[in-house]
Amino acid sequence: MSKFVKFVKRLVFANESEKFPQTYREELGRQAYFLSFIASIILIFVWLPYIPLDQALHPDIPLIVYFRIGLTVVAAIVFILRFFPYFKKNGVWLAFIIEFYLLVSTAILTGLTKGDSSYMGGYLFIIMVTLIAPLQLYQNYLIMTVSVVTFFIIALTSGADFSDLHAQYSLRDLGSTILIASVFYFLIDRYRYGAFLRAKELQEERNKLALRNRIIETELSMARTIQQHLIPTANPQEWISAIYKPMDLVGGDFYDFIFFRDVKKIGIFLSDVSGHGIPAAFITSMIKSFILQAGRFREDPAALLHYLNDLLATQTNNNFVTAFYGIVDLKNLTYEFANAGHNMPYVLKGDCLYQLLPEKGGSPLAVFKSEEMRRFGRQYKNSTVQLETGTKIVLYTDGFLDAVNLAKPEKDFESEQLYDLMLANSGKPSREFVVNLYQSLLDFRGSDKFEDDVCLICLDI
């Protein structure tokens, strides 16, 4: 926003940093501060063209010209007063000054001309114009009363004859206008007050929501810190690398490295909770806790999945969890794994790329009890594959595969680029491999914001 636009906004409106008005008077002051800018600009110039006509119609009453010029002076003073801090907070007085001078000076002009029909029409017009002035109800009635009394005093002092039929017609017009204005002063004031109460209620709700949002953001930040401690902060070996990007501050993807007494073995666990946000993150914290307590089950992939399934079966509030757990044995170059409804890893060797095939069964965790799965032959089962030196095993969650191009949502990363990118980076170390793939994902997506959590792990045997 240019400096000129900011200057104009400061000129027209009250300080933008001011809080929402807490009282009806403050709200009237805010409206009056805004309207005083428009009114003062108009009133500085609008009456000047009438001066030659006044001099032609009533050359014997020079006071009329002075009152015309006086309106310009008063309008200019109000414009200047807008820059004082007091009137920024008490804008009602700006509107009071303008309305008081308008009604009283017009009443004097009309009285000096003995109720001249031309001036009487202008007086009635000014009375109706003041309906828009954001003043308190008693102030409007006070100014109106002073104006009408002033008119009759000046008119009678000037020798006006109200017995004339034309004069009586004008008086009836004046009476009707005063009556209508008095009613509308009340109605408009009630409408303004009702609008203020509704706006105040909405503002209070917004404040509550803003406070609640700040609390939620703080809680999410705390949850993110906790979750970051659940997920490995460093890769355990040079040949293992991982990247994790939650969709929100916290996510439902989870991975962990499991160590054994046999240093030639390492377990890699990867899971994806359905849903997002805090509920999914809470389930990942339970999974982490259960794995820490799993003991000997961690040495058997299928047994660990059954163990987790039994513990999660009644704890996830209908959320399910896909999971994949495999143990790499570097001594025997084997990879033993079991799958619970998760995406199967890719195996990459030179120009050869294929996906591991699971055993039958393998429902997501927390869908069926383990007893039911065994009864129907759907229990988790171990599979073992022989590995060769130079082989890469690529594990991932579906957020990595399903990411779409923002400009062309019909295109997803898996079908458009994934295979070619993995083959092109097959000779790169694990860290460079995952970094290159993730950067390519960002380029394809056109943003670092995703519709699902993204996790990618590379094992470089």
C-alpha cells in the first residue's frame, strides 16, 4: 500500500489501531469522526455560490453574507480539529458543532428574511439533512429546539407577519418537518443503537474466537514440539535417510528406527493414521509408546503389528492406521517385513525398479481384532527378501504419492514423475536421494503446502 493511500486513510478514518468502541457514545464518535471529514469538505465550499444571490435578494441584510462565510469558517475549523487526539476519541463534538451551526445559522437567516419562502425551503432541507448526524438523541432534540426557538425570536423581532396565508403555509411545512424529523431522530437512533449492539456482540465473538485460536495455536505448537521428540531427530546410519513434512503443525505420519543387540540389524517402522491434526498426532504418540513397551515383539514384524493392533483396537475412535515394519539384516543381507494395509516399498537396483509384494492379509491396524483376523486367515504375516549390495529400499506414505499439481489437479506425482525420478537418482547416496525427490515433489506441487502428510525413507544397502 502506497504512502499516499495510507495518508488518505488516516485522514478520513480514526486511528486504525483503536479498539472496537465499547460504548454507544464511542460508536457515535467513530461515525461522526468519519462523517465530519466529508461534511467539512462539502460545507467549506457549498454555500459560497449563494452569496451573490443573497446580496441580490436582500441587500439590506448584510448579516446573511456573514453567516454564509461563517459556515465556511466553522467547516474549516472542524476539519482542523480532526487532527487533534481529543477529537479522534470524541468525534461526536465535531458533528455537534456542524449540526448546531447549520441549524441555528439557517434559522437566523430564515428569521432575518421574515420567513421568505426561498429561505424557508432551505431551512426545512437542513433540518432533514441533520437526520444523518450521528449524535445522541438528546443532542439532536436540544439543537432542534434551540434552532426553532431562535427562528421565531428572530422572525418576530424582524417584524414577520405570520397571519398571512403564505406564511401560515410555510409554518405548517415547518411544523410537519419538525414532527417528521423528531420521529426519525428517534427511529434512526434506535436503529443505530441496535446495530451497535449487534456489532459489539459479533466483535466479542470474534475476540473469543481469536483468543481460542491463539490457545489452539499454542497447543498445536506444543503438540508439534512433543511430536518432534517422538520422531527420530537424526538418521541412525549414513545409509538411512528420512524426510517428514506434516500437512499441519502436527501430523498423522510416524516413523521410528528400532535397534537390537545385534548391531547388524535395524528395524524401520512407518505408519499413517487416517485423518489429520491433533487426533492423528495423539494416536502416533500412542504408537510410539506401545513400540517402546513392545519388548521381544519388535524382533518379529508380524508379531509387532498384532501387538499394536490389539492395543489400538479400542483406542482410536474409528481412526485406522496403516503400518509397515521391516528389519534389515546387514550380515545376511535380508529384509524381513510385515504389512498392515500400507503402501509397499519400492526396491531400486541400478535401472531395475519394482515394488515388494505383500503376503495375503494385512488389514490396517485398529480395524479388526487380531482374533478375528486369524479366524478368517487375514493375520499379519512375515515376508523375507534377499538383498544385494547397492540396493535401495524406498518407504513412503500415500501423501508422497498422491500429491497433485496445483495448476493441474488431475495430475499426481506418482503417475507423472516418481518412477523416472527414482531411476535418475538411483546412484545417489540415501540423503541426496530423498532430498532430490522431495525437491522434485515441491517443484511438481508448486507449493510446500500439501493436502496430506508426506514421509519418505530411503535405505541404501
